[in-house]
Amino acid sequence: MEIWPSVSQASALGSRTSRPSCQRIRKQIPRSFGTSLRTPAALAAGAAVPAACRLRRRGLRDSEGRKIPELRFDAAAAAGPSISATFQARPFGVLAYAPSRNGRGAMVWELGKERYPGDPQGRAAKQGVQEGLAVKSINGRDVSAWHFHDILDLLNDKILDNSSGKFQSLHQGDMRNSPAELPVSVEFVQPAELLEPVPREAVPEGQAISAPAAAVAGVLHYEGSVDDAFLEDLLRALKTHAGGAVFSLEDAISLVKDAMEIFQQEQTLQEVHVDQVVVVGDLHGQFFDLLRIFEATGRPSEANPYLFNGDFVDRGAYSLEVILLLFALKLRYPRAVLMNRGNHEAADLNLRYGFAAELRDRYGAAGETLFAAFATAFRWLPLAHVVNEEVFVVHAGLPGPDPRLQFNDAGGMGTGYAAMENSGRRGGGQNLSLLGYNPDNVSLPPRDAELTLEEIARLPRGSDPATDLQALEELPEEEAEVQRLIVDLLWADPRGKTGYGPSYRVRKGCYIFGPDVTSAFLRKNNLRLMIRSHEVKVQGYEWTHSDCITVFSAPNYLGHAKNKGAVVKLLPDDAGHLTPSFITYEAEETMAGRVPC
């Protein structure tokens, strides 16, 4: 019996398009915590915590910060022949590594595939590396028994530019290893004592993986309305029981559905007028950092409105706490708590990046109904807001070029894109350089006619957008263009060079857009400023363009990015125009809700 839907099944809950299945989903069984090795008192006193202990306290995570099942393997005792791979440059093409349950070893957890000749993501696969193999040695040095992050430090197998959508580990190991010198020779082995997670279809009928023995009762009852007293009780319960189930399953579903009814009454593009507003970027399940924001800028209220700019869930450990609190605040202050949809408010990403696993941890197999309720609610979130007719707030980016030129990875005609003769129903194709692919070498002109706010307001909601080029090609042309615009708003990134360029998020059909594109869009729509999120910034915010701010509110993202968090506060100047100021902060170091090691 399937305990949770596959990616394609999740898409069918509300999307018109199908999704490819993902092998990663099948590996995400609920975590189980290890035996306590340190007392909370010792941790609070600042006692040193070994690397393996840190892994357990957070629950096992791969090198991308995603929750994973407990794996038991020993690379020191090989169960088969080894594979040696030599890499002349980084990255190697391993998208994620995973540790054994004792915090040692590094297994190939997710392997990249070559998307075009010379693609760095295919380097490991082309040399015979496979998922499930473990690192035995690096440049002849046996590292099979090392702690996970000490091995990662030596490999240094990461993409430094977050435009790829990833933000890999910085130094974490206690050994403080410097990256191995290039070329790097890595020996991979099939490890001994590898215990695979139980495939879901092998689970006997009626038996859930790690399901609670009885229905979850919860510690707080939702009676269909939210007032100040309920909010106080909810805040107290969420802080005290972080990592647990505050509501019964029925109450949680009821609260989510009530919030969804408000979203359904709102518009795709919400136009609001406020005296001031706090704009919050990606939170990604960092509940205690959300509380830190409220301490710094005040709790949401009619006099202190907030605009939360998407990506509330996934990656972090407390996504359920974050989204329940935001939905409750929305119910209490529907006009003062504004919410945009982010790219992570989607069922397929929630299955991959932790939110679905978190719900399963709390509610077992029965939590699938809560997952479905959240998935439906997310589909009705607004895509953008216009504040006081002058500030455009969207999670990611702006509409792509018009006409849209297709990516064509077959053939090679030099660096960048070369216009080709008409090829297909969407006009001329493009040729992605097969040698030295560099988006900064490519510049497509701005749109002939900028998209208007009215056109954005007409975009549909109620489904998950088609985030795959093949899925787009299968749609009628008019519907495909609508889906592309939604993907642009949820996924696209800015760049320094003018015009449009190809995005690292190639499979999403996105483009990166230059400062002239931003200015043209704002000028067309009589706007002064754009605020977006979607990307980690070292200082928590960045003036990406002269009229475009990027704000990211999850400090020390994934527990190791070492970035600050930030929010934007918009206040009127002497002329009455909203003017941004910034509040930055470090990650909240609290023991509340953590599992002691």
C-alpha cells in the first residue's frame, strides 16, 4: 500500500499536468532519533557536541539539508569491487551525499545526469559512479570511517552559485579540512551492511511506516475561529511542543481549510494600501527565526501588517509550526497578513524537500489527508501583491522574453544562443552552447510588449504549474504560455547583465532577467520598486538591481550557509512614497523544540 502519493499522484490532486516520479521520495521514510548522548543542561552550558551527535539531534540529513532515513553502512568493509573516478574540476556531478546513522561515511545519495555534452552534472555518472556507492578514499587517503562533514570538506563537491537552486555545505567538520587539490581521485565502493529502507509497496496492507499507535490528540483544540487568546495559546503550544503535533489531525485540517477559503476569495494579484508593511522572504521551516522577526518588528496586527513572500515550508525542521502559525494569523488578521505563493508551495517539492516527511513524522499514514489539504490551500495563494500602487512584490521573477525561444541542446553552434529558422509552434529555436556553457555570454532582448498587471491578475490559480519543459510541450500553445508565466513568477532569477539569459533552472523553462527588464516592467506598470525573494543572500538582502530588492529571511540556511536573515520594512517618506529599510539578524540559537543528543 502506498503510504504517501508519488510526485505524479500529488500533481493529480490539483494540477493539469503530470510529474515524473522521483526516486528520492521512496527513500524518505520517517526519521527516528538516536539515544541521548548529551543532556539538555550540558548543551545549554555550551558543551562541545561531536559531529555525529549534531547530525542526530537534527535528524539525519543529506548534504543538501533534506531529511533522510537512517542508513546503516560501512564503507570500510567493501561488499564488492571499487570504482575509481578522477575529477579535473568541481563540481563532480554528485548532487547529494548522505551519512550513515552514526554520522560517519558519505554515500552517493543523488546522482546528477548529463543534460548536454560537457555538463558538469554528468561527470560522476560518466565514470561509472552510481547511487548507493560510498566514498572509500580521496586522493589515496582512506576516509571511509571519517565523520560525514569531514569527508564533505575534503571533497568540496558543491556549486558555489545559488542560482542553481542549491546552497551546498560550507566547512562543517571538526577536522576543518581544506578541499583536496585537483585533480581529485575518489574511490567509491559498495558498502557492507547496507540496510535499505522498506519499499512502500512491500508494507503489508493496513500497516503504516512509523505510524502512531493511536490517533494524535494534540494539545490545543481549534474551534473554527481565531482570536487573540487563541493566538497566545497557539504560540505557547508551538514553542513548547515544537517537533510534535499541536493539533489533532481533524483540527489541523479544519484550520487549513478555513485559511484556504480566505485565499480563494483573494485575487491572483492582490492590490493593497497600507501605511507601512514588513516584507518577509523565504522562511523554509525556521520557526524560531520567525519568532525572532516578530520580536524585532512586532507581531502582525491591523496596525502592523506583514507580507510573507513565499517558501514557508521545506528544508527546515519546523515547517508545520511556521505554516500553522501563519495560517492562524491570516484567520485573525485577513487584511493585515498577506501571503504570496513561492515555488515550494507545491506538492511535488513538498514530497522531495521535507514538508511531507515532517507531516508523516507527526501524524503517520493518516497525515496524508493533511498533506492534501495543504497542497490544495497552497494552490490558491496569490502569486503577487502590489502595495500602494508603487511596489511589486513577487516570490521570484518577471515574465520571460517574448517571443520565447526554445532551449535546444542538440548540436553546437558556438558560445551562447544562435537564432535559428522557425522550428515549431513557438517560433525559432535556440542553441545552447555545448562548450563552456555560460549564461552571462547570452543576451536575449527585452520583451516587445511588457506584461501588464492586468494580465498577471488574469493568471489562473487552483493548480500546480507545469515546471518541466516536456510537460509544457504537451500542452496547447495558449495554456503552455500561461503556465510559463506562472513559472516565471515562482522560479525566475535576476542577473547583472542586460536582457534575458538562460537560467540554471533549465528544466523549469526559466530565464534570468537583467536590470533593463526590471526597469521596463516597472515603467510599463507605473511602479517604483520590485521586491522578490527566492535566493540566499549573505547579508539577508541585496539591491540586485537599482530598483529590485532580494530579501531572504532564513538565516544560516540549512544549518550551515552562515548567511544572515533579513526583512524589508516599507515606510512612507516625506513625499508619501514607500521607502525600504532593512532589519538583519543571525540565526536563532534556541534549544526549544530540539531533540537533545
